[in-house]
Amino acid sequence: MEFLKLKHLRFFVSKSLLFVIVMALIIILPESWGFGRRKQQDVVVEYRRPRMKYLEVPQIVWGLNNQKIGFARACLTARLLNRTLLMPSLSATLFYKEIDQLQPISFDKVFQFDKFNSLCKGFVQLGRYSDLQNHSDILVVQKGSGRRWTVERDLDQLKELLRRNEEFETIQIVGKNPFLWHDHFPVKDYAKVFECLVLVDEISKEADKVVGKIRELSKMNGGYVAVHMRIEKDWMIHCKKREERSNVSDICSSKDEITSRVANIPGLKTPTVVYLAVADALVDDDDGLILNGWSEGLVAVEKKKLGVVQIFNMHPYLIQAAIDYQVCSKADVFVGNSYSTFSSLLVLERSARMSAVTGCGIGMDVRWPSFAYNLKAMGGSGARPWITSLSGSSLQEISYGSNNISC
Ligand SMILES: *[C@@H]1O[C@H](CO)[C@@H](O)[C@H](O)[C@H]1NC(C)=O
Ligand SMILES: *[C@@H]1O[C@H](CO)[C@@H](O)[C@H](O)[C@H]1NC(C)=O
Ligand SMILES: *[C@@H]1O[C@H](CO)[C@@H](O)[C@H](O)[C@H]1NC(C)=O
């Protein structure tokens, strides 16, 4: 009996022991696996989300080109501070005197957000407000304006920010159009940002429709010349004043001068369609006068003649300008005014697109030839070949009223 009891007890003990061990395994193992998993997850989360730093800027304003330049400067400031730029608002309208009237339009309604980030990866990135972890961890920085806010003071402020950069998740720049004025960045950095700006499909399809209409007319080879004509009254008043102030005579070009300089571009293949990019709202041309006076072989068209007015009228100012810009950008030959920012940015982008710039005086020999009609070619009567030098140390050197066109 005793023996049996003992045996029984042993059996019971070993059973219990086994039970305890199994239970322990059941309880402990999954927890340790789970614990291990969670730990790994923590590491992944931390790895994916280093404490990102952001730069926030006010709504970007004025014409298409000023908005592109303002946006690029905001990007380059973010790059300087090693921060992600929170996607800013652009302005759909041009009424800039009354800030209240500036209809904001989200950047991603005009340009592709993801495309921007993939093309500009490693250079500068855009973020969304929903990425912010702490909406109150903000340093508000007032940028100055006016004469006393010099380019040096602006740069000193940026350097000071760089010293305090680790403190805040977001640096919020406030002030009156803080990115319109001072320039601390080389031309090639602007070119890089512009390269990453790709229109959203909805808008680029509109531009494609316009380009399609032009190419239809140009049955011979499908190519076309785009001329950015600045002849509206506002511009004429502005450019005459500038000519007086800077004692030069090559800023303003009359329609006759433009038609003659385009016609005399050496090597221009004719007949060809010539698309006239004009700001219709500003040009009083009900009689279609700008279509007259072009020499034989140059078939001038504008929006009305192409039957695309409707396409433009469906959109606010900014989109209209973006469509016109795209049409000029895709032209086989572009002719503009070297004092116009619209023209300058176009030639900058066309020049940046050429893989190797072989020099000047070559005119038609480059892949994306551009010309300035306000300047006469050396030793000729045509418009002067125009290539943007990407080695400039600031945008000022190639834009904002410069006749420095490298050629
Ligand atoms: C820039 O920021 C990233 C992430 O925010 C960080 O990993 C990197 O070390 C920073 N680089 C410099 C030079 O501060
Ligand atoms: C957010 O930032 C503020 C200001 O730096 C700080 O006081 C607060 O503790 C932060 N909140 C969290 C949840 O980190
Ligand atoms: C303007 O330029 C012309 C020649 O380019 C020169 O003769 C004239 O003195 C200049 N006038 C002024 C006020 O600088």
C-alpha cells in the first residue's frame, strides 16, 4: 500500500511538474516572442520616423514666375536648414494689392506632390501638415522687409536659425512675402527645384490639347516656334521707365521689331507655325492685330485663332499661365524677352534640359534653342541666341531685368 501510495505520489508529482513546465512554456514563450516582436517594432518605428523637422512658410503670391521663384526659395531655405518644407499654398489669382483677395490654391492642385518628392529626393522634400507630431512645438520667425532688411541681414537670420535648429519641430516663417526678395542660392539649385515641378495630369492634359492644336496646323513637321510677346500697355509703360532709369534701349521691343527679329533667325525652318504667348487679359487686341505683319512662312496663331480660348477661360489665372508656360516649354524654338521673368525661367529650364551646352553663337544647333528678340544677334539682324548659364551664383544674374544671356 505504502509503495503504491508512494508510486502514486511520484506519478502525481511528475505529472504536476510536467503540467507546470508546459504551462510555463505556454505562458512565457509567447510573451517573450511577443516582447521580442514589440521591441523590433519599436526599432522599426524609430528608424522610420526620426524626429523630422519642418519649415512652414506663408502663402506664396504674385504671378506664376514669382510664385515659382518664391516656392524655390522656400525649398532652398528648407534645404539649408535640413528641414522638410510643409506643402505651401500658392495663389490662384493675380490681384496682389489686396492680400484678402488672393485666392489660395494648394500646391498639389497644380503640381504633383509625390512626383516632386521622388524627383527631388536627397535634395529637398515636401511634407504634409498631417505629418506633424506636435502642432505647438513651433518657433515663429519674423522675416523683415523693406530697404533696411538687406540680403546680409536675411542671411544672418538664416545662420542664426541654423544654430537653433535642433530645438523645434517646426520653424514657421512669417512676414510680407518673405521669399520674393533675397536670394542666397546658386542658379543650378533653382534649376533643380524647377525640374521637380511637374504639372498635375489635369493641367498638363489641357496644355497637351493646345500643343495638339498647334501641331495639327503645322502639318509639315509638327514643330512650332513659341514667341512670348510682351507688348501689353502695362509692360510698355514699365519697360520705358526702366530703359530711362538704366540708360539702355534694348528692353522694350515693338511688334515690328519682334516680327522682324524672329523672321531673321538664321536656320529657322519655314514654313512654321508661330504660337504667340500673350497675356490676353492684358492685351487689347480685338482686331487680331498681333497676327498681322509676320513674314511669309511664319504662320502666327494665338489662342483665339487656335480655338482654345475656352480651355484657358475655364481656369483661374495661375493655371492659365501654367498652361501657356508648358506650351512654350515644349516648343521646338522659343523666343522671348530677356528682361521678362517668364522668358528667363523658360530659357533656364530649356537650358537645364540640354545635357551638354556647347557654347554660344550656335543658335539652332542646340536641342532646345531659345532666342531673345529684344537683343540683336551679333553681326546679324535676327534675335540673339540665348542660353542660361547654370553656373551663376544667384538668380539675380539671369533674371529680374538682366540682358545677360550668355551669348
Ligand atoms: C538632417 O536631418 C535628418 C533627419 O531629419 C538627419 O538624420 C540628418 O542627420 C540631418 N543632417 C544634418 C547634416 O544635420
Ligand atoms: C509639444 O511641444 C510643446 C512646446 O515645445 C511642449 O511643451 C509639449 O510638451 C509638447 N507635447 C508633446 C506631447 O510632446
Ligand atoms: C547714356 O548712354 C549713352 C550712350 O550709351 C551716353 O552717351 C550717355 O552719356 C548716357 N547718359 C547717362 C545719363 O548716363
